[in-house]
Amino acid sequence: MRVCVLTVGRSAFSQPLYGKEAASLQRAGHAVTIIAPCLASEDPADPTTNPLGIRVVSLMRMGWGTRREKLQALPRLLRLALRERADVYQAMELQSLLVGAIVKLLTRARLVYDAREHYPLAIAVNSRRGPVATRLIYAVFWLLEALLIRLFVDHAFAVDRGCLERFERFGRPASLLTNYPRLTFAPAELPPREERPADRPFHLLYTGFTRRRVAVVETIQAVALLRDAGIPVQATFLGLVDDEPFVRECREAIAALGVQDSVRLVGRVGPEEVRRYLAEADCGSLLYHPTPYTEYVTHPVKLFEYMAWGLPVICSNLPNMSRFVRDGEYGLVVDPRDPADIAAAITRLARDRSLAARFSANGRRAFLERHHWEVLEPGYVGVFAQLAPDAPRSGPAGVERAESGALPGD
């Protein structure tokens, strides 16, 4: 069966898309094509970039796409998608879902929606408008997503139970597909962590977008408090920067507090570099400010990446995320707006080795037993088997009430 994956919001070779979903479909015997942006350093014809040999059609070259670039790419995405004449199209975000709906209307192909986040809420919050405009933007995109799912989508994958319940109300088949890494993301046997010498700084690591809703400035202030208390700490922030003015504010805070040797804003690095940082870290940061978006988020992928590498976490006291961390005993929960609270949590993990080791073991065990991609893979691939051209088609979208195929592992 020919499967074509559509996205304007992520690189063709991002691990959730290329390393997990496309790889699983290829192993199941499907002919997979990805139509997506490629970073300037990515060459689809280069085996080092594309070791699986998956067919990749470059939508555009970019450092990281702006909203305008993504919108301008939609007509080209539609033209390229129509050329593929695939049996099933998978849309990776709301913009590409609109393209997928047009393709389905013109070709009668089947359409899958893979919602990696609550897109209407993310679009509204990232618009950085006032409260009234934000609510209006959210309502418009919520309605657009609801109509597209109800009228065109044959199956929707939801990143968490909140999205799953919303999709089920739209009357279409839906399954849970949480952001779990592959088992191979971390070694089968983690190298033993050497006893940290008293003079070696405790290493706090954050991986992901460096943006305003991340408690970067508060972490910088916490590092300064710990320095004044004689507790050496190293804080590292990895990941793409999509808010340059905010990063300038962070650098100014680093300079003003004199912690240039203790805080690093590294930016984007390759997968192997990320693993090196994870292997060297003592704990992982999940410190987000409370916003309508972060209060909704339950399971950011970095949480499971930290667990895979046996890192205890320091997590914001946001309702969904903190409940998961507390229930599993994977780390400590703090107020992300309070540098003293962050500093106290770092101090506790740095000084109480047995507590840190317990959090580490709990997270690593949970990852190996249930929070990895291989748990979800059979259900994911099984959906495409049900959508094969010779599989029976359901009635008109929105008429049939399908059973939810909630996948294991949440």
C-alpha cells in the first residue's frame, strides 16, 4: 500500500516522523513517501541523512519555518501530494490536514490525522495576541479542526487523552498515540553513573524549544542562588530557538547575575549530541510557566527521553504533568515562577543520592516496561492495515459512530 505523509511543521527526518512512524510503516511492507521541509543540512539522497532509504520529497529548505513560510508552502504541498496518488495520506498538523482533506475530496484516498499536540490551542497561544483575539483564534481553529475531522478523516491519532476525548466527540475512529521514544533511544544497559565528586557541578539539562513559556530566567536565577550558597550547578538548554528577543533577555540575565560559566544556551544539536548531554546530565528539566497551553499538556516527549536515560526530573506544578510525575515517583514538583523553589529541588537531588537514584530507577523501569514506541507500534501499523484499499469502507463521515481504539501504554 502507498502511504504519503504530509507536514509543513517539522523536518522530514525528525525522529517522531522518520525514525518511528515512517520506519514502522516501511517495516510493515508499505511504500512510504514523506513530503516535508528539509533543514539546510539534510540531503534526502545522502545515506547518512536517510539510512532507511525512505522516499523523501523536499517541500522547502529552511532553518526553521515561520508561520508565513508554512502557509506559503501549502499550495506546493497540495500539488506534490496529488502527484503521489497514494492510497492513504497522513497529515501531521492542522495545516497539512487541510491539504489532505482537499486531496481526499479529489482522489477518494483515505486520510489519517496524526495530532502530535492540541493544534488549535497551540496556534492560538503562539499567535501572541491579546486575550480576546487569542480566544477568537482558538475558536476558529477548533471549529476548522472539528469540521475537517468529522467530514474527511478516516482515523485520528491523539497525543493524549484530552485530544482523544475531543476527537471521539467528532464521531470518527480515534486512537491514543503518546509521544514515546523508541527503545533504542537509550542504550539497553545504561553506563554506570560515576560517583559525582563534591566539586563537580550538579548538571540540570533541558531539551526542546527555548521559548518564553520555558522557565529559563527563573532557572538562571536559581543557579545564581545556589552559587551564592556554595552549591555548584551547571544548567544547559538544548534545542531550537524560535524567540530571539527572549533569548537575548536570557543572555542579559546570565551576564547580570555573573553565571556565564554555569548556564549554557546551546541551541540545536544533532541526535548523537543530545544523547551525549543526556548521558552526562544529573537531572532533566520540565519547567514551564502556567499558560493555557502548558496547563493542558500531559506528556511532552522530553519527559520520556529523560526517563529513558534514567534522569530524575524537576517538573512544574502544572496539573496534568505534575500528576504523572508524582504518581510514578519520577522526580520533584516545583513552582516554576519561584527561583528559590527550583533551587531547593536541585539542592535536594544533589545532596540526597538515594532519592535521586530511586527517581532514576522508577523512570527507567517505566520506560522499559510501557513508555516506549514499540508498545504502540502494533496498534499504529494495524490502523493502516484497516485502511488498505481492499478493506471495507465505512459510511459517510460523521454518520458512523466508531469505537475508540485506545492504544496501551498511557
